[in-house]
Amino acid sequence: MKIASRFPIKSNWLLLSLILIAHLGLISIAFILLTNFWSLLLIIVSTIGSGYFSLKQYQSITRAEDDLCWSGENWLMQDHQLKTVSYLDLMPTSWVTANFCLLKFEQNNVEKAWLFTRRSLGERLFRELCYLAKVEIGNQHQKKPR
């Protein structure tokens, strides 16, 4: 199989820090401002639940079996242990911005998403990824019947 480009999926320490600081900050503020035990307990339990689901979501967008690959025609991911290749369909709900891309893919009716940043990929790879994603999203909008 021919691979034109590889885009490594990496963890993002800035995003992880933001998630942790926001949740710990909310609990700290609740301790300072709230005097009612039940209100404080409600805020703490809600924040811990939110933190759990935020960290779970963070892990899903920053971990994968392998790098995201572009073959020149298709998005794909290889599983070296099983020696299989999974073809992915880029969803038009993906986000492409100047500093990050949150690319959403569909594989066998299962949605997957991965976060790529300019810092984690480097300037050249990030620009290439943004270009490929924008072109494919644009092509999807042109093919859609009106």
C-alpha cells in the first residue's frame, strides 16, 4: 500500500492542562464561595463527573492505533498488530482552523475524531493536513445534491 503522507496523533499537554485547571478551579471557587453543604456537594459531584467525561473525550481524540495516513486518494489507518488497513471517510463536521484541526471520520458507522495542532505536527505537515481536509470537505459539499 502506498502512503503519501503520515500525520502522527499525539497528546496535547496544553489542552489536558486546560481541562484539569478548569475543573480544579471550579471546585476551588465552590469551596470559597459556597457555604451550603448540599450546594457544595452538588458542584463537586457535577465537576468530578464533568472532569471524568472530559478526560475520556480527551483520550479519544489524542490516541489511536497508528498515525492517520493519506494515500493520495483515501484517509486510512493501519493496525500493525492485526496487519489490517482501515479506510476512513472524512466527515463534513470536522473543524479546520489556523491553529488546530479536529478531524472527524466515519468507519463502519462509528464516528472517530482526532486532534491535530500546528505545534504537534510542525508547520509543513499541519499546512498539508489542513489543505487535504479542506479540499475533501469542499468536494463533499459540491457532490451533495441541492
